[in-house]
Amino acid sequence: MAAIPASRRLLIAVAGLAVIILAAFTAMHMMHMTSSPPADLDLSRAKASEKGIYQVAIEPENGPLQMGALHSWLLTLKSAAGAPVDDARITVDGGMPEHGHGLPTSPAVSANLGGGKYRVDGVKFTMSGWWELRFAITAAAGGDNVVFNVTL
């Protein structure tokens, strides 16, 4: 029986190591995908912004959330004293904290509806789990942020 050449042994060893690394990565990814959000996760849809400058509420515009569908959300923005804020610039971001990726779309405020209400279009959740919707708000009272947790 002939000996296996050194170059072939190296190739076999590298291929074997690649299989082991891929298997470990897959196992960790699957574990990560099936993890649950924290038990004390705040799922409220109305809260004060981080600095307390604004009171913010969100709700899906057209009923229950569906995975894979584009959603419109209504954001209601009030001052800390409860007065509607109509002159805000609002940017939207988000993602899945446990997976380390952002939203699959680029949601944006599409309409200022008056009375402190804004329509946010283009929100899409592509998998079940814990998502964050992050809003950066700039208006006369100052800049502030708010984060809402959503689970599907």
C-alpha cells in the first residue's frame, strides 16, 4: 500500500478542520436563533424617550403583525407635558439584538399626519424573534431617542 503524499494529507487535514469549524458555527447559529428574548423585556408601545424630552407611542397601522409583510406604523409624538409635536424630524432604525443584524428594509417617516402623528412606512420583520425599532427624534425641544421592542 502506497503512502499518502504530504500535500494530500495537508489537504485532508484542512478539509477536516473546515468541516469542524462549519459544524461549530452552525450549532452556535442554531442555538442563537432559538434563544428567547429576556423574560423582563419591555414590550410597551408607549414610553418616554431616553432623556425624557418626549412621550412616544407606536402601533401597527393595519392590525396584527405578519412576518414577511411590509408594515406601516403610526408614531404619536408628544412633549413631556403632553402637547403634540408636529415639527419633528424622525429617523428609523432597528434590527435583531440577539442576531446582530439590522432591519431588512429602510423604514422612514412617510407622512406627518398632524396632531403629533406620523406614518412610518417600510417596516418588515423577516423572522420570528425579538426585534427593536429605534427612533431618533429632533424637534424644537431637542434631540432624543426611543427604542421599542417587538416580538413575533
